[in-house]
Amino acid sequence: MPDSGGINAALALIQMKKLYLIGMGPGGSEYLTMQAIQTLKQVDVFFMLEKEGRGKAELLTQRQDILTHYLGASGYRVVMAASPPRAKTADYQNDVQVWHDQKRALFADLIRDELADGQTGAFLLWGDPSLYDQTVSLVADLAAHSAGQMDFEIIPGITSVQVLTAKHKIPLNRVGESITITTGRHAETCDPATLDNAVVMLDYNASFQRFTGQEMDIYWGGYLGCPDEMLVAGSLDEVLDDLLRAKSQARDEKGWLMDIYLLRRRQRDNSAFE
Ligand SMILES: C[S@@+](CC[C@H](N)C(=O)[O-])C[C@H]1O[C@@H](n2cnc3c(N)ncnc32)[C@H](O)[C@@H]1O
């Protein structure tokens, strides 16, 4: 059995694997921060997950374009892996739990098999890694159980929320008011009277239709920061039909749509659109 000096010497020889979770902004290469660009240059292996569903090719191409734009075509390795799909049964919580377990196992395999000791890997995460993206928690679990052999760092990114408000030229919150950031799943089922100022993400069912007739304004954005960017803003009651038409046309033309919106209840009968 080696003495403690021997063990310490052996431990010193273990070279830690490092993983960066890099916020890539909402699409285009101009939305990366300087910190993100500097970090790209230190990475040996980029992990890219191929997700099921329409739009997957375009979302991967956007990541590839970022690498080519900032790093050129060589000097790094790209490892592709199929992202496990989430089952869609009546038990949503269980589906998510199983899905996360599978993703964590996939990440563990990738780090073990594709990253040598002392090397640096990265995931390019859409927008900011902290917003509706569970990669951070899954990687944190792996690091906590790695006996000090793996570490990770988060490089913040510009979120789709920020691009939405910037493009519509509005502040996110009104004076002294809270802002809610929620999902289409919540907007679809909540009491509409409980949302006064809310950003809704991951909405696949146009749940804003539940909020008509209630003095609400909407600021909507599709494919923000991408070449096909679309913006619609106005009194919800007035723009509803145009918005539904624009969404369905975009889906027909491109086969997929990524959109986000801010719903805002008018105060004292004031609307930005009256
Ligand atoms: C899984 S969440 C990831 C959010 C991301 N981490 C961020 O910081 O924006 C995906 C949702 O974000 C919103 N989203 C992300 N990028 C977008 C974009 N370029 N245009 C419109 N919505 C976007 C959509 O609501 C989409 O359903």
C-alpha cells in the first residue's frame, strides 16, 4: 500500500477533464459574448446532440457555423451523439425523470470515452445555459460524483428573452412590477387572471389565445436572432388572427418554429398600442 506521500503524488498525476457549458445566444454567431469566443478557442472536443424532430438539421448547422466562423474548419474535434427523446405519456414528471437519467448517462459516456485526461470538452447551449436547459444540473451531478476527476464551468449567454425585448424595444419589467417567466404548459392551464406580465417559452399550442378579451398586449418573436426572424406586437385581441396565420405559415414553410412572447396586462386602460 503506498504511503500518503505516494498517494498524493499519484493524485497529482491525474489530469482533470474539464467541461464548458457555453451559452451560444439565440442563433446567429454575432450573439456570442467575447468570453464565449475566447472559451471556444480552448476546447479540444465539442459535443453536439442530435435531437429528434423537425428543425434538428438547422439547429445543428447553426452550431457548426459558429465553430467555423470563430475557429475555422480544423484544430478541434466534433463528436455527435443522438439525444434520447422524451417519452410523452400521461405521467409527465416520470417522463422527464427518465429522460434526464438517460441524458446524464449519455453525458457520462461521452466524457469517459471521448475526452482524454487533461482535455477540455464543451457543449454549445442555446441562449443561456441557466434558462430552461437542464444540462447544467445533469453535468453538476456528474462532476459531484467524479471524485474530483472532472470539473465544469458555465459561460453565460444572451437569452431569447433578452433578444425579444431588445427587438421590440421594450423593458422586460414595468416600474416596481414582477416579471414571470413561464412555459406554454403553464400558460395553457393557469388562471389567465394570474398573469399580468409574463414571458412564455416552449409553447407549442399558441396558449396566448386563452388571454384574449382581457386587455392584454403581446410582444411575439419567432426565430429571434436568426435570418428568418419574425416579430409581431400589438393588442392581443387585434393581432391574434395575424399572429396565428404567421405562425402556421412559418411552420408550413420551414417545418419547425421556435417562438417566445411577452404578455402584458394594460395598466389604467393604457396600451402601448392605442
Ligand atoms: C429549451 S428552451 C431554451 C432557452 C434558452 N436557454 C434561452 O436562453 O433562450 C427553448 C425555448 O426558448 C425559446 N427560444 C430560444 N431561442 C429562441 C429564438 N431564437 N427565437 C424564439 N424563441 C426562442 C423558445 O420559447 C423555445 O421553445
